[in-house]
Amino acid sequence: MEGVWTFLGVFTGHGTAMVVAHLILVMGLVLLLAKYATSQLKAVPTGTQNFMEAFLEGAISMGKDTIGEKLARKYLPLVATVGLFVLISNLVGIIPGFESPTSNINVTLPLALVVFVYYNYEGIRENGVKKYFAHFMGPVPALAPLMFPIEIVSHISRIISLSFRLFGNIKGDDLFLWVLLMLVPFFAPLPAYLLLTFSALLQTFVFMILIYVYLAGAVAIDDDH
């Protein structure tokens, strides 16, 4: 948030440099989490390994009902990587003196574009160009001239939906916390921290499940569609 004091902003100032600094911070936290989770693997997981295994199992579980277990595991690297990045980014902003990278549209928009390009690529790779774009025309050939542009607009709108939903919610959470800390001492808004943590988890879940939904619509095309 421009004009809001942050620890990293003391060194970088406000603007692009501060966003990049927070992105580097999140990247470092994700890499440290992955390193500690895999440094001493145990049959009975504890600590960081336990958290990471629970996170990955949860990602597979949410994809099972949407796209099937086989494809959920196939696309797990994308979904889990994006999900972990979004989760850590969201949580960082809850700590006073830090800003969520996902509260910046310049971060959420590239994430949405990566998902958009990837699921369309997978749809074309799995079904071929002709069959993939044929399903944009709907089941009734007579309505194809109407359905095709509607489907194109619908798919493009997913970029806006993914990026602005995450950006808007996290930006609102950061502003809410900022105003709250200006009005009351640090310990008074403790219940609000629980609400913001829940919001961070919810927005991560929504982003991850939508990736699975879009992949399912791209690769699981019925022959009679």
C-alpha cells in the first residue's frame, strides 16, 4: 500500500521496489519451507514435513472431486506451487510492518495469466486444436456463431476474475488491518487477526480450486460436446 510504513519500505521506498522486495521475501520463505520439509524426511512426519504433507494431500483431495485423482496428482506441481506462494504472500501481510505481494494487481495478474496460458495449452495438447476449440461452439451447431464469441469472452474474463478477486480481497484485508492498528493498540485487534488469517486461507483455497476447475474444463472434454 503506497504511503503505508513497512520494514522493507525503509530501505526500498514505496512503489515497485518495495513490491519486489516483498516478493523476494516470500520466495525466500517458500524455499526455506521446502528445504526444511525435505531435509530430514521421516516415515512419521513431524514439524515442517508434517505441514507440507498435509498441504499437498489437501491439494490432491480438493482436485479429486473436480478432475479425478490421476489428473489431480499430474497438475499438483502447478497447483501446489501457486497455492503455497499465494498462501505465504497472504499471511505475510497480516504481520504489521509487512505488505502482502498479492495485494498488488501487478502480482496477481501474472499469476492469472500463467494459469490461463497453461490450462489452454493443456487443453490443446490433450485434445488437439480442432476438438478443443470445437467445444467452444456448444452442443448445438446452429448456435455455434453465438456460442463461440461468448465462450471466448468467458475464458478471457477468467483472467480478470482470478486476478481481481485475489487482489481485491487481500488489498481490502490489508487496508482493514492498517486502519485498525491506527485506531487501537496492537493487542486489541487480536480477533481481527483470526479473521484475516481465515480470509488468507480462504483466498488460497479459492485460487487453487479454480485452477483445477479450469484444467478440468480444458482437458476433460466429452466427445459428444
